[in-house]
Amino acid sequence: MVDINQAISLHNSGNFQDAEKIYLEILSSEPDNAYVNNLLGLLCSQTTQFSKAEFYLKKAVELEENENYLENLGICYYLQD
């Protein structure tokens, strides 16, 4: 079983590749998980994968009206300029 807390810990320590694998594994069974879509979007933004970041962050915002998710999407757009 995958553990979101492990993914967050990996993400926070800069182990983006392993964190991304866990996020994707979670999303494979829970594609409408706004929280994980947001986290994966942040990770993609941090690793300059902006088109992927935009996809996941937009999905998070569409699934749940959350000001943090919207702010993260705005930051993603800002970083692309």
C-alpha cells in the first residue's frame, strides 16, 4: 500500500523522482484526489515540467475550490514567464 506521508517526506527532502512515482501510483487508483493532483503539480512545477504541472494543478482546482491550489496554479503560470 502506498503512503502519502512517505511521498510528502520524499518530496520535501528533494527526492522528486520517488515522490512522483508514489503520487502517480495514488492517482492511478484515485484520479480525482485533488490533494494529490496539487502535490504532483507542485512537484512538476519545482522540476520545471510546467505543462505537466499546469495539467495537475488545473485538475486540482477543478476538483476542489481551494485557494492554495489556485495560488499554486498562478505561481506555475508566473514561473513560466
